[in-house]
Amino acid sequence: MNDLIELRLIELKNMTFSELGNIENSKEKTIRSNGKSFILTTWIDKINDDEIRIVVQSYRHFFLGIGKMDANGFTINKKGEISDLSESDLYEFI
């Protein structure tokens, strides 16, 4: 599951501040990997006019509402400087 998140983060980190600001927030995408289905959600939050927070969240449903959630992300500023989010920054997403 982390590989799916990391692949999406690499794609996003190669985008500009302006491009990231134009992505639809909480966009979900269902992906199949190794015969398993995952839902990837990309969260885009404007912290202020100069900084955006990006989080990619992955969910895999097992049964009866039980599943596994994971997330990772970063912030980017208008200068293009990227900082990875800490574990505590991700608590609301996992």
C-alpha cells in the first residue's frame, strides 16, 4: 500500500505550486494492485496564499467495515520548496 502512495507522491512532487493548487480536493481513485483493490484519495489544503498541504491517503477494505488506512504527504510553497509531513501531521488522515 505504501508503494501506491509513494508513486502518487512522486507524481505530485513533480508538479508546480500552481498546478497543485488546481487539483480537485479529495479526489478518489480506485486502484487494483496484486489482485487487491485500494482507494487512493488526494487531499489538497491551502494553508495560506503561499503554502499548500498535499496528503495521499490509501484505504483497503477487508470485510464488515474493517480496513487499513495509510497516508503520507508534504507541503509546498510558492518558491517550490517541499517539506515532508511528520507523522503527527498525518494523524487526522489515518
